[in-house]
Amino acid sequence: MKDLSGIEILFEDKNIIAADKPEGLASIAENDASIKSLHSLIQEKYEEKIFIVHRLDKEVSGVMLFAKNSDTHKFLNQQFNDREVNKHYITLVHGIVKNNGEIRKPIREFGSGRMGIDERNGKPSATKYNVIKQLNNLTLLELNPSTGRRHQLRVHLYSIGHPIVGDLRYGDKEVQEKYPRLMLHAKSIEFELPDDKKMFVESKIPESFQNILDKLGLKGINYEKNE
């Protein structure tokens, strides 16, 4: 698909833009508005207002949606609120995850941007995970969250003793600093357009992610989950 200021556009029509966000680029403007974000880079190329539908953490790569008009923005927001959007991520975590499963633990913010589990005051959150490959003391997983809390995937995996590789916020910092990026990638998203058209948009595993897997002996693997 076409390239937009170094950003690949995975799909575009009159209502939406699906962009491939690289890791290290914020989804939306941060405190310093002079620093470019994915949203600002896309907005520069359009006269009409571009609406933010959802976000990915700055350290996360992968597919992200934007709306070109307010009606589509409301339509997509409702799908997210109703948990009708199907999202799949690929991640590499520390430790051996033996079986597929689901994490249902409520999440809230604890200050300084750090999220955590709070059984009493947290918001309901659910993440399914499926084992793709185990290697040494690492496991490659496919994740399917039904909710979209801030840092949900990172917090959920950390809470069960399997922090995401390269996560400087959740996990042993000395261990995590050995990896050049957070090993979390938004691989695909399924949703519906206002005309009832069902959409599936996929982002390829980026080179920065694959290079780490290659060095660990996970070259040429199938990224589909084990059944």
C-alpha cells in the first residue's frame, strides 16, 4: 500500500485509514506537541479532520485505525465499546507458558502511568492467550484481548509471572534492557464498516521484531496459534 511520511497505509477508503505504526512512535501527541505522532503525521496529509479510534502504546508496533469523519468515528467507537472488534497480537514473554488460557483480572492506574491489578477497584479486563512456540525460557504467544485497558496485555502477562520481553516498565529492568524493543506487535484487527462490510486488516511482523526472534532461533516460524 502507499507510504505516508514513512508510515505504511495498510488500507484506506472514504471512511477509514488503517496505518502500520512502528515501535517508538506515539499514537497521539504527547506533552511536547512538537514531537511527531502517528496521528499528526497522518493529519498533515489530509485537509479533513482525522479522528483517533483507538491507541497503541508508544513501544508497540502494528495496525491502528483512524476515521475520516465523525459518523464513522462514532460507529467504530461503538464497536470497540461493545467488544465486537477482534484484535490479535504477537508477543514474546519470559518463562515457559505451557497451556493456552485466559486472564481475567481488573486493572486500574496506580500513578506515574503505571497500571496494575486491583480486584476491588479495577476495571474488568480479559485477555486470551495461545501458545505458538516455546524456546529455552521464552514463549511466543498470540493474544486476543476482548477489552482495551491501558497497558492491559503488559499488565496481565506480568501478573501471571510472564512479563513481555523488553518491557522496561513491567519486569526486571536489568533483564529487559538486554532487548532493543518491546516484543509486542498488533498483528491484525477485524471490524465492520458503516456499510456492513466486514474488514480484516493485517500488519506484517516488523524487521525489528523478527530480528530478535531470529537471534533466538525462531526464524521462519508459523505465527498462527497452536490448536
